[in-house]
Amino acid sequence: MQETTATDNSQPKPPRAAFYVDGYNLYCGICDAGLQAYKWLDLGWLCKRLLFEQSGPKQVLQYIKYFTAWPEHKPDKEHRHKTYVSAIRVRHPFITPFIGCVAKGHEICDDCNSEYIRRREKGSDVALAVEIIDDAHRDRFDVAHIISGDSDFVPIVKKLQSDFGDKTVKIWLPPARGVSVIKMYAKSYADISAKDIKRCQMPDPVVVSPTARICRPVHRRWPKPPVI
């Protein structure tokens, strides 16, 4: 009797991709690049665009983790930001926001030696670092995409690349963040262009249900994009 061998026709599974978004760094990059009219950013669409158009071999998006903070010292700004986060969650339920805080600190001016108050976002960077290392340990991704130009994440990039040889890290630099030193340590990086930001805008309004809508904030700091 002739022995037969079963043929394995299964294809290799595509890499699992996860996005970790430094919300404040992305926001500042958008503003510094003069793209204030494009703050109504469809974050889910942007990540998919970067993933499927610029990341080489096909990857499967698992989730997006968005790290930000409520500016509670400015109620109007806090309301606009909460409106935005609600809208991206409605559009893409696989986006999970992680909320830090804005802390007040006292600093000394180098020029006049006088004390002044400066507010900084606290907790978001640490939360991103904890989540990405924990997810790597739990084998939740094959490729980690980090949207940030913050050099504080250099140790995280080095840790992932040295301790998790089966994982890949890619850095996406927001607009006006292309000179960041973080790209010197990442094996893979790319710029997010103004074109990417402009093309990835949410509709206005965002439909929640047949009777509910989320409208883009109306404010001088949220000018509407030009009609083309």
C-alpha cells in the first residue's frame, strides 16, 4: 500500500498590526504645520491609509490605542476635545482612548530668572509605554506602529527591538516632526504628510444614530477646510 502525505496548502498569516498614537504630539504637529483647518482628523482612516498604502506587505489591523489628556483648565477646549474623541470612537469602535491629565508646574525663565506657570500633559507617555510593552509580552501584535516624534519614546523603541526579536517597530512622524532623533533608533520610520492629514477627514456631522449627530466644533481655532 502506497503511503500518501497530506499537502499543507495553508498560507502564512499576514502580520498583525497595532497602532499607538501620541495624541498630543500629533496635535502639535498638525498645528505647527499650519493644518489647523484639518483637526477633524479621522484617526482610524489615517492609520488604515498608512498601513495599507505605505507599509509594504499586507498587515491586518488589530486595534488603535490613542493616548491623550483632557485640558480641564480650559473648559471650552476640553469640550471640543471630548467631542472629537467621541466622534472617532463612533466612527471606529476599535480605537481605545487612554486619558491622562494636564498638570500645572512652576518653572524658571532662563532669560529673566522669573517664575512662571507651565502646564504639561502627564501620564500619556507612561501609559503608551506600559501598554506597548504589555501587548508585546501578551503577543497581541507582530508590528507596532507608533505615531509620535517624541524622543522620550527612544528607550521603548530600543527595548522592543532588543527584547522582542519577533516584533517589528515602525515610527510615523507627524507633520513638522521630521527632525526628531527617534528615527535614528528605529529600524523603520516614515513621515505623515500634510496630504495624508487632509485626505483623512471625518464627515461633518458624524452620524451616531438616526436621531443623533456629532458636529465639528465651531471655533476660531477650528477653522473649516477650504472648499475645493
